[in-house]
Amino acid sequence: MKKSRNIFEMYVDNGCRLGFYVHRESWRSDRYAKVIGIDGVKDGEPIEGTPPYYNRIYPADHPNAGKTWGRTIYLQAPWFDTGHYQTESGGTGGWTK
């Protein structure tokens, strides 16, 4: 059985490159999606923040100052209704590469 991880850890393990495929434990076993983007991350560059969640903190001049600012993950697969899907759950476990 594959070990589940979060998408940020998989991105780093993939040489800080997008374009890898993931499976979510809650999906049917034959369903995978391609990671095409991570909010605030430029393909090929490290993720800013502290592993394993890489959350950011809103700056002092922002209305949400001091609160955690998560990252949206952008996925692509033909079985999504529009072919694309966004999730805020990239930092949770339950994903395999």
C-alpha cells in the first residue's frame, strides 16, 4: 500500500516540478488527476513556508493579519465536470502520487 502524503510534499519530492499525477483516497481507485498549479508557487521553484504544510501568514497591513493563508491546488482530469478542479485540501494527507 502506498503511503499517503500531502501535495506540497509530493511537489518537493518531484524536484519542485508540477505535472505529476495524484490520487485521493476518497476517489474511485481508477481516478487520478494531474497537478497543474499550486497557489503562489512558480513551477521549478521551492514553496515558501514551513514544511509540511507551507502555509503563509497574512501580512500586518492585511485585514486578516496574522491568520493562516492556505494554498489552492489546481488539478486537471477528464473525469472532472469541467476538466479542472480546485481544492484547498492539498495540505491534508490522503493523497498518493
